[in-house]
Amino acid sequence: MICVSIGRGRHRHVIAEHRHLVEQGAQLVELRLDYLQGRINLKRLLDNRPSPVVITLRRERDGGRFTGTEEARRMLLRSAIADGVEYVDLEEDLAATVPRYGKTKRIISHHDFNKTPDDLEAIHARLAALDADIVKLATLANRPQDNLRMLELVRDSKVPTVGLCMGDIGTPSRILAGRFGAPFTYATFHHERALAPGQLSFQQMREIYRYDQIDAATEVYGVIGDPLGHSLSPLIHNAAFALHELNKVYVPFRVPREDLQAFIETAPRLGIAGLSVTIPHKEAVLKLLDKVDNATKATGAANTIIFQGQERRGYNTDHRAAVDALEAAVGAVRSKRAVILGAGGAALAIAHALLERGAAVCVSSRSRTRADRLAGHLNCQAADWANRHAVAADILVNCTPVGMHPNVDQTPFDKLQLKPGVTVFDTVYNPENTLLIKDARERNCQVVSGVEMFVRQAGLQYQLFTGRDAPEPLLRETIKRAIGPARV
């Protein structure tokens, strides 16, 4: 179950949002009284309420907005209990002074906005001893391992426990709470009005992650990187899982470099069966894998991990996806001359795949050292960035982030240097119509957008995750809708 938090300044807005949420399927709503301005009218909020509620009146030191006296706070909470609310949220120091009454269930809570404490179990034990029906722990995740500690505590607790890690590193704990036995998780009314760091909206939790269908048997997949930003991988993989009615969920995991090894080693304890890998981990992850495919060996980079029993197997789906996207548009690349802009992991994968299929490749990067290193590794040519326009090419591939949202007015290649008939492939997919792609069309070039590569590499990952062919039309439609004009 998802408890949706409402924090508004006016009673009428709280009431309207409450009704709207119930119409959308919400079963439990938290009314954050500390957000209300002026005198709080409990009767107005509670009479004819359309669903069960949690009443919360959070102080500033606990992450709320209530600035009144402790006596006034106790009186309001006691009044809510007397009025028969379904749940009341009480911090540890308040719980002993607000006794149980009637059928109202007691959520005894603890918040730490700086860290996930080392003595998490001791804190939980103290809260549980305060006549708790539910223990709630909300702490800041500074490392991915904080999620694992929190969720395993939830699973092993005798008292029903809602354990959440805040911040973007902590987002997985919100999505996976139900898998570990939490009675509910928290979401916000709208993604632009989160009441706690890392909180997702009710719509995101239901429509993207299908939270209410997650159970102890749900297989977990995800993407690891740092930063992740607004990764679209969860959107498309979860849409495909839903289409095929699979008990799987795909989660974003922000994993800093220094935490990569610990995360990979403990991933199965979170129920993780497979991962997509993005910047900056594609190369570093290799030393943590037991087996890798030929594309990974050749490029020295993996973008997919499958946990097979005790083995960790690495794959590179960028390699095949890029050239498949090119050849679907322009035919065989054999004997074609390709210039690749950039010298990172994507450039390495695409350069290798082009060479493997008989193309001639020249790499150009702002860093000549990196370009030379890549060219030396693959035994191909390199060129100075300043001379990139002078290299003869049938295919131009942009593997830099230039032109990516929000910097949509940038391009890595001068428009007037684009020769008609050249095939221009931009690996940037958000937006799909980058400035480079727009310029190429105006210059009568054949174009291949980053969406095609993204869909194909995700489709190959999906096949590895599920053993099924990916629903590519759905993946394509989902990503195009997500990066449409309203977003760009």
C-alpha cells in the first residue's frame, strides 16, 4: 500500500487533493497538519473523509514546519485521536505523553536528515517499545548500503516497520519497501512537491513501478551509475515488464565510484537479478565480473550484468545496438569511412563494432590523448579535434554529450561542414532531434537518432533479463513520449 502525503497551506486544497487521490485509487493519505497556515480545523479535514488518514504534525527539527508550542502540538494530536483518526504519527519523545485511545493506531517515528545511524537496530528497539503499532524510520542514505541495512531491518522486525532512506541514493528503499514486508511506503501528491528528499509521486509509484504488485517474490533489476539524473531506463523496462505481466521491477540505483564493489557484492541480497550499467562504471565493473561476452572483452566495457547463481556475467549491448541501428537505416557499413566524435565507453563500443563489420574508423576527441589511446587499442586512426571537419567520412557518429538536454542549442560539428549524403548518427537521445540531427537534415544528410540505439540496446538487455524478445515498438513509443516537446 502507498501512503500519499499531502502538505498544503489551505484546508480547501488539502480536502480537494484528498478527494482527487482517492478517485485515483489511493487507500491511505497522510495529512501534514504542519503545512497548514493559520488555525488548524480538524473537524473540517476529518468529517466525511474519503479514506483512512495518518495525522502528522511535524516540528521543524524533525523536518516539518510546525513552530507552535509542544503543548499545542500534543493537544492537536490528542484531538485527532479523540476524533477517531486511523493513524497518528508520534516522534519518540512525544509518544509517552500521548496515550493510546480508541482504535487509532500509533506510528512511532524517527527522522535523521544527516545519515543512516550505525545503531539503527537500537533506535528501532526503542521505538517499538513505545506501544507502537508501526515503527517508522526515515534516514538519509549517504551510501547505497544504507538501503540494504534499512530494508533488511524492515524484513526482520517483529513489529510492522516502515523503513525508508531519504535522498536520491535512498530512492530504491521507497520502491522496494513492500518487497521486504513494510506495511506501506510513502509518496507525494505530485513529483514537483516532494515533502522529503528522494520522494516519488503517487503516479510514479503506481504507473512506473507498479508498487502495489511488488511482493517478496518480485525480481529486481535496475540501472547503476552516478549521476543518474532522470534516467529513462526505468520507464521503458517497467513498461515492458507490465506488458508481459512479469513479476519484475526495474529501479534506479545511484552508486558512487567508491561504493561500486560493495554494491555489486551485496546486490543479490536486495533481490537483484540483473543490472544496466552506465557512467562511470562500465569499465570499472569488469574486475567484479566472473564471465564476460566477446564484445565486453574487446571493448573493455560492460553495460549489462546478469547474476546467474553465484556468477556475475557481463555483456555489452551498446556494441551491437549501435551498428544495427546504423545498418537498419543505411545498409551495410563495410568499406564505409566513419568518424567518431568522443573517446569514452560508447565511442569505444561503436568503433569496435564498426571495425568488426568492415568499416574504416577515425576517432576525434577534445582530448587527443584519449583519442590516441582508443585508436591504439583498436588499431584505427585518430585526429585532432580541431581537424575533425577535414576527415573524409561516409558516417559521422557523435558519442559526446554535446546537445543533450538541457543544452539543446549546442552541437559538436559545424553545420556548414556537414556534406550532403553523409550519414549522421547522434547517440544523444534526449532530445531525439538534437541540433546536430536538425542541421544534418537541413544539409540533406541521412540521419539516425540516439533513440534507435537506446531502444535497441535496452531491447537486448531486456532479452538478457527475461529470455523474451523485447517489445521494441512499446519501448520506442514510451521513450518518445517521455522526451516529447513538453519535456524538451
